Amino acid sequence: MLGSINPALYSVFFRLLLLNMRRSAAPSQLQGKHLKKTKFIPPARSNPSPNEEITKLNPDIKLFEVAANDTLLQSQTNPRICSLNLLPAEESGREINHGDNYKEKYCFEAPAMATLELHHTVHSSPKEITVSKGQEVEPENLVKYFNVIWRKASKKKHKKWEGDAVLIVKGKSFTLKDLEGKDIGRGTGYKFKDLEKIEEGQTMMIGGKEIEVMDIISPDDFSSGKCFQLGGGSPAISSSSQAANRCFLNPLKSVCKPTSKENTQSIFQNCKPRHDPYLPNSLVMLRPDNNHQRMFNKNCFPVVDVVIDPHLVYHLRPHQKEGIIFLYECVMGMRVNSRCGAILADEMGLGKTLQCISLIWTLQCQGPYGGKPVIKKTLIVTPGSLVNNWKKEFQKWLGSERIKIYTVDQDHKVEEFIKSPFYSVLIISYEMLLRSLDQIKHIKFDLLICDEGHRLKNSTIKTTTALISLSCEKRIILTGTPVQNDLQEFFALIDFVNPGILGSLSSYRKIYEEPIIISRQPSASEEEKELGERRAAELTCLTGLFFLRRTQEVINKYLPPKIENVVFCQPGALQIELYRKLLNSQAVRFCLEGLLENSPHLICIGALKKLCNHPCLLFNSVKEKGCSSTWDENEEKSLYEGLINVFPADYNPLLFTEKESGKLQVLTKLLAVIHELRPTEKVVLVSNYTQTLNILQEICKRHGYAYTRLDGQTPISQRQQIVDGFNSKYSSDFIFLLSSKAGGVGLNLIGGSHLILYDIDWNPATDIQAMSRVWRDGQKHPVHIYRLLTTGTIEEKIYQRQISKQGLSGAVVDLTRTSEYMQFSVEELKNLFTLNESSHCITHDLLNCDCTGEQDHTGGSCHLHWKEYVQGGDQGRRASQCCSSQRTEDYN
Ligand SMILES: Nc1ncnc2c1ncn2[C@@H]1O[C@H](COP(=O)(O)OP(=O)(O)OP(=O)(O)O)[C@@H](O)[C@H]1O
Ligand SMILES: [Mg+2]
């Protein structure tokens, strides 16, 4: 009986396992200053004129060098740089609050690569091996690297150099690589004496190619890959990147050009910061350096401080201030010369929306040159469920008068936005964007924000190609779960925001992906490992300039505590019998023998997962397919054959009972306890399947719980209303039924303080996203997360896989990856297709926990066994495990 449940029982309700699953990403490395490299200059013009020298520093060509070495140009006197500056000269060194870690502006956390762990370890450079005779290294092992230019051997009079290359001399052999990393020449058997003598300026014939040695490359520059970035025709400016070239256009040109002399004068006279930069808490953006001014301030407007609206600053958390500075510098092309893209990959709930709103509001009203606004129109593309959430956030932070927002839905077409001069921000879902692309293409957007942008990981999908086709060069991707375990997908995100910055895909593969992947293989040699690590560090360094990720730790102190519980539930009798039968089916046996084609294991896995949720979910398939005579459904037939006899003869799936599913039984008890003991608190109940949500909805009805529901069928226009209704303190809803596919990302469900994940996904990122819906800014109560797992079944195995993957990678994984892409070995399938009935909880057994798992809970005694340990490196997080035991029968 509900009334008789002891409150203490609430806390020890089930077998618990608390695991803190994420680790902080380590900080990125400061990008070092690169030495200026000799470039590919045709020999006849080997003494460049001063102008050419400047051309060499054109960011299009010397991208990484200039990005890291801004001072190079600043120190030069350039008469074209405006000297008119309304602030006194000495002011340039004044104290203005540029945010907490302003000084370390390039030290934000870099992208953490999950499986490939592309991060952070900058290893000492490989020992330099030279060919000098005094050394004891065997000649065959000596390696030297050179920048060279090359051309085919020819007797023609007017020969042309064809390009830059890297010459690698090892012992008696050499390899010539172009700047995309491809081998373009090889040779062996050379006299050691000849190779030993190679020096700058020397020309020689090697492998049918004439080369001229430009300079020596240090082993460090070779292993980091820098020597490939800096040459002429640098991959950083590959032809794939039209947009990259467009970055050099003056971002202000459409909004900043003064139309008349008077206009110019008035700009000069009235030009002052919109907000006072000297107030104690003012947040002032970085002033453009001389290089930037030369590029973007063609009209020589006075430089004015850009100051974030104090109204916003008042609310901003420290990490949000840093985030705004980061975004500002990225989109203004101040971090990587003339590249205007950024990826803000803060973990869920850190307020990426507010950071973007602050940026939009700032750029729309201000600019560093003459105070003229940098942008006019912004396009925000977001999942359907979040369109109105964005609008609401704009209103929350800026009210409805400051900025006019237009959201597109069935009844509000893009045409309205085009016709009206009032709106400056267009918010649209990814689906609607594709439908309205023709109209959208004709609008000039100055800033593009792609929320939950991990979906752009594939450059060939329609959404990505549609967005790439928009001419806007200031692009921001927002994501709480960036693609981090696949280097190609990572490339797609990077290339979307800063097209061409990593070169072409083929050069990226040769220079970064291949060495990194090879270095991770167990068979990798020391040399390969070292090379892979160096390339990974270099890649992290480059992308870290415009990739920012902070973990939830930064907001911990503003939020109430969060308690994560993993609840292991014993399966019901019907479930066990059906489960055994499924595992004995011909389909499963064939899978284990590798005898069937077309991934039949996915059908088997799907059936087992349904069964774990509730046997009634399987009944219809069993009835239809188990008895079907259609040849096509042979595989499913062989899975379900004979199962119908396990169900009671008069079984009616509509009249399902709680007892038939261990998890459902636990769930109903849990809901009852929460309802009784915390009557003012609400529950978010999440499933990956609509059919399961139907069952959960039926449970709500049976128990008289007021509920609301959001799934894929809910019209987009109604979604925010449903969310607002639930979050309102006046709402009588006790339960929010949520489909993780439809509403797992981005939603704020702070009205609920209990979140129950009814089923588990293969991809931990999906679960983490769903779990982050309630533990967010604005939450008033301590948050309880419950993950329900059926003991001994496939659910426990998936959970273990999740933990081990996260443990290994220490970072999130790709949100969009589903089981269809998963490969299983026969061994893994054997493990998945086993029912462990002998143990109460195999996960608990694997943890080697001291607790016996056999506590007696009668009388409400709480026997919890705690272990605390520190995970990770310097920023190691506290993770807690709590093991307790309870059989579901105890609650009958
Ligand atoms: N400085 C702040 N003070 C108070 N509330 C804030 C602040 N910043 C953000 N919030 C609130 O926190 C909630 C979460 O913010 P937001 O939706 O922007 O998170 P997010 O980073 O986009 O997370 P997700 O990756 O899940 O989409 C919102 O309700 C937002 O209004
Ligand atoms: Mg968001």
C-alpha cells in the first residue's frame, strides 16, 4: 500500500549505482608563434619587394602564421592605418574589464576528441637527428626534412617551378611529399654522401624531378604538420573554400559606408561607445589591431569601444562573459585572421542561447569602426522544438521592444520577414529551412547560428549543403554534444564554420587523420605514435582558436544538487520466459553463427529491448509475424516462432499489467512515492519509443496523474506552449511524457525536478542530453535522475558499454549515431544475447563492490555503500558510486 511506504524507503528505493560519467575536457594549448617560413617563390623573383612581403602576409596565404603572430604587422608602421581615435593614446593601456580570462584569450579549452583523444598532450619534440658525422646514430636511421620547390625534369629553356614540397631524407632513401601530404616522388639507393650534403639553395635531381632546397624543416615542424600548412598553396586556402576568400570582404561594407561627406562628419563627431566602458562591471570587447583595421576599416572611421549592454552583463555568469568575448573575436575575424566562424560547444544548460543573444544584440547596435553596427540580419536555425524557445529567450533577456524576432512556422512564412523592415532576426527549424531555401537564399544575412549543430557533421546531407549555400560568412555552431570521436565528422563541422581552414578533405586526411589513426593502433611503432600525437596536438591547437567547450562544472555552484541513480529492476516472470525463448530462437542462433545477412541482429536487439520495456510491446509482432507465412518476413518469423504460446491464451496487450514488466512495476512505485512525499515536485518521464510512451501515458491515466506529452507528432507551434505549461508553477501536471528523439535536445524542463529515463540508448550522448533537461539554470529543487535498467538483460550490457566507452574516452560521443551503424563481433553478440539470471545485478558484480547486495530493507534501514574516487587529471571530478540492493518483488 502506498500509504504505508516509509519515507526512508524513498531514499533506498532500489539498487542504486551513481556514476558521474563525464570528465572535463583539458585546456587547449596556446598556439605558439610560428617562425616565418620560406615560401614558394619562383627563383627569378627570389627577392620579394616590400609589397610582396605584405602579400605574403595576406591572411589568405599565411593564415596560421599570422593568426599566431599578430604582432608581426602591428609593429610595422603603416600609413594607411587610421590614426584618428577618439580615445587618448595612453588609453590603449588602460584597465578595462575584458572578462576574467581575457589575458589568456587563446587558452580556452580545445575540442576534446573522444576515442581518438586528439588532445592536449604536447609531447616533447622528437630528438633531432642530424647527419653530422660526429653523432653516433646509424646513417640508415638519420632523418632530415627540407622545404623544397620542384619541377619535372625537362630540357626546355623556360621552365616553371610547379610547387612546394617537403623532402624527407632517411638514410639512403628519400620521399618527396606535396603540401597535401601525398607522395610525389620516392627513391632509394642514393649515396649517403650525396644526401648528407643537402643544404639550402642547392638544386638537384631526385627521382626524375628537379628540386631546389629552400630551407631545413625541424623534426618538430614536420611531426606537427606545420611544414605542410605554411607553404605556398597552403591547404589552409584550398580552392574548396570560396567562402574563405569572401571573408576578406569588409564585413561592414553594407552597413558602414558613409553615404555623404556630412554623414562622414557626423559619424566622426558623434562617435562614442554606446555604453560606458569605464564603469566597474563593464564588459568591453577587444579593440581591433592594426592589421584588422587595415582589412576592415577602409573608410578610416574612428575606433570605438564595443561594450556589452550593462542590462545583459548584470545577468551574465563569468563563463558566459568569456563566451561572448570568444564569439565576438571569432566572428569579427580577430582570432584567426579573416576567418569568421566559431563553434561554441559548452555542455548542456550553460546558456549558449544567452551568449548568442548578447552577441547579436551587441553586433546589431555597435561596431568597432565609427560605432557602426556590424550586422543587420541574423538567421538562427534550430530543431523544431526549440524555435519558440529561442524567441522566448530573446524576450526573457531583451524584452519585446529592443529587438524584433520573426519565427517561421506553418502560418508564418518567410515572405513576411522579407517584406517587413522591422525584423532583424529570423528563427527557423532545420526542416523549414529546407522547404524555404529559395526565399532564404535571397536574404542577406550577416550572421548565421546553427543550434544543435552537431547534425552538420556530414557535409553531403541536404541540411549542410543548404546552409553552405548561404553566403553568410559569420557562422556559429552551437552544440552540447559535439562530434568528437570521428575525425572526418569533426572536419565537416570545422570546415562549415571556417571553410577551407584545414585544407581540402584529402590533405586533412593525409596530414592529420591518417597519422592520428595509425598512431592509435596497437601495432603502431614509436615513431608513428609520436607523429600521431604531434599532429593531434597541432590540430587541437589550430581548432582551439575558434572552438570553445566548458563543462557543467562552471555552473554547478549556481544549481541545486543533482543525484543520479541507476535503478536495476528484476524482470517479471513473463519477461524472463519470453526472453529465454527469444534467445533460443533460430534467428538469434543464426546471428551467433554469422549465418544470416542483412544485419538480423538488429531485429533481435530491437525485440529484446521492447521486451525489457514491456512484453505487450512484443505481442502484436509475435502474433502477426510469428505466424506469418510470408517469405519476406522469414527472419522475423524465425525470431518470434512459438512465442505466442508463452503469452496467456486470452492475452490482450491493451489490458497490460504492471506486474508483467519489472521496470514498469518499479516506475509505478517510484511515481507513487514521489507523488506522496513531494507533492509539489514534478517528473519528466523519457522514452526513446512512442509506443512505450503510450504505455506510460496509460499508467498516468490509471493512477490519475495529470500529465502532458511531447513527441514527434506534437505540432511545432504547440511545443513551447506545452513546455511553458509544465514549467509554470500553476500547472497541475505531475508528469511530462517526453520522447527523447523529439525533445531530447535543447528543451528547458525546469518545472520537473525528477527525471526518469525509462529506457537506455546505445549512445550515451542521447541519454546525457535527455538527463540535462531538468538540471539547468532556474531549477529550484534538488534534481533526481533515475535510469531504469532490467537486470541481467541487454539493457545492463548496453549500460556497461556506455560506461566503458565514456571511461575510455572521457568525453561525449556523437549524438546522432544509432545502433544501425554499430558493428558487433560474434563475441560481443554472444554477450548481448545472454540472460544472466544467476546474479541480482551483473554491473554490481563487475564493480567489485564490497556490499553484498542482499540488504534487508524492511524497517526502512538504509544500507548504502559509498565509494568515492577521483577521476581524471588535474581537474579530476568527484565521482560517487552507491550500491544498494532491492528486488522488485520486495515492493509487491
Ligand atoms: N546567466 C543566467 N542566469 C539565469 N539563467 C540563465 C542564465 N544563463 C542561462 N540561463 C537559463 O538557463 C537555461 C539554459 O540555457 P540554454 O537553453 O541557453 O542552455 P544551452 O547551453 O543552450 O543548453 P542545451 O545544450 O541543452 O541546449 C535557460 O532557461 C536560460 O534562460
Ligand atoms: Mg541550447
